[in-house]
Amino acid sequence: MIHPIIDAHAHLWLRQDTTVEGKEIKTLENGQSCFMGEIRQMLPPFIIDGRNTAEIFISNMNYAQVSAAVITQEFIDGLQNDYLLEVQGKYPERFLCCGMADVRKPGYCHHAGQLIAQGFRAIKIPANRLVTDKGKIPLVGEEMMRMFKLMEDNNVILSIDLADGTEQVPEMKEIIAECPALKIAIGHFGMVTRKDWQEQVKLARNENVMIESGGITWLFNDEFYPFTGAVWAIREAIELVGMEKLMWGSDYPRTITAITYRMSYDFVVKSHLLNDEEKCLFLGKNAADFYGFKNLLQLPYIKNMSE
């Protein structure tokens, strides 16, 4: 690749120990977790202690020639702010870490302000999980909009995963109109493979909105490698918003229980449906410009013993 590769959607945690929608999520051993009533292979089985650390990820990144990554968060992993602040300080040229306030509980705007003061340059909202025993939490409520204004004023990026299809698209349009300078990265490639996913992608027709592909190999898992359908979806998104609006993301580590980390992007590199310039933009240059990565490493290719 001409430009260093950047992963726009990955996760780190020391331990999962939380509850979502009244169901427990808890780290077990051998890469497994208790996940909302069943046992899931959350990590590769050789991570026997369940610690999904920055150091393990950096080893994967170096091997796969990925120079930097955006570390996002999810309610299912529990809040990882303390650990991610430590990671951000220790590896500032490899990671941009998203803080996360629990927007399911009142008072989260104040918490978001504290996260910004601590140095987080992005805030994550797993909006697809904004469901409580009292119903759905609106994205355009008074406290939520106050938080978005605070982020806009402090040049803090919003990383957000939306519910399937068009359910939250009207609210996102309102947020974009009210906070036109707020930089927004929409995850999971608009929940591609779900009905009306294109409507989420079209939000990137707005100046400060981007789409990242974290989880695209999960969403096309039934098809599996080389994920030709995923590449055709990228082609369709290019027609909708242009390649300069799209970024690659892996959704590491959950996706590498099925494929290797390198496989989560080399299906793009090897595809004949995208040209070299499009691959360069998608796999790194767009993310570097959007997130402000500097001094990116140029990593060498290391041959496998099987080659």
C-alpha cells in the first residue's frame, strides 16, 4: 500500500463484566465469555485469560502492517475508559481511543465533559443498544443534544453505531443540522446486509460525516472470505457518497475468531472491483485525514513460515 493502513474500528478491554438489557456479559477463560445467556467465543482461544490488551493488538497490527487504529467501545464490553486512557498515553501514535459515557443513565453529559477534560478526542455511543426497561432513549433528547454541542465546541469526534435500517436516521439528520461542525463516524458500514442500509450511508453526504466498515466481515460472515458481496457493497457506497467518505474498520478482536486480522482487510487489497487509489483512500488515507493521525509507521512485510 502507498499509504499506511489505519483500522477505524477496533476494541480493547481488560475484562468484560457488565449487564446489558438485564443480561450478564462476563469474561470466562480460553477466549470465551458468558454473553447474554449463552457461551460465546469472544476472543481467539489462545487468549486464555480473556485480556484483550493493547500489546496483543499491536502484535497483530505489526504482523498485518496496520500502522494505527481507532479504539471504539461497546456497552457489551463495559466501560473501558480507565484502561483506554492508559493505552492512549502509552501508545499515542498507534491509537486514538474513544471515551464512553453511559448515555442510558442521567448525568452522562457531565461524564462526557470529564472524559473530554481527561484528553479523549472522541466519544462513542452504541446507539443500537439504547433500550432500557423504560423504552428507547432518543438521540435528540435535551441532555444528548447538550452533549453533542459540547463535543462540537471541543472538536471531539462522535463515533456511533446505529440501529438497523432507517430507525435512527431521522434523528441523525436533526443532529447533523443542529451541530454542523460535529465530526461523525458511523459504524458497521450502516449495518450493511440489513434492509435500507443505504440510508445510513447517505448521511455521509454531509460534510463532516464518514462511514466506517467495522464489522463488515461479520455482517457478510455467511458468505465468508473473500467477501465479494462486501466489496460490491463498498462499490455501491462509493456511488452513493464517494470513496473519500469511506474508511476500513475490522471490529477486532471479535471478527478474528473466524478469520485472521490480515484477512479482515486483504480481501479489499486483492479485489479487482476497486482501483489502487480507491484502496489507498479506504484503507488508510481517509482515516488519517479524518482522525488527524500523524507520524504513521511504515511497517515491513514479514513472511510466514508457510511461504
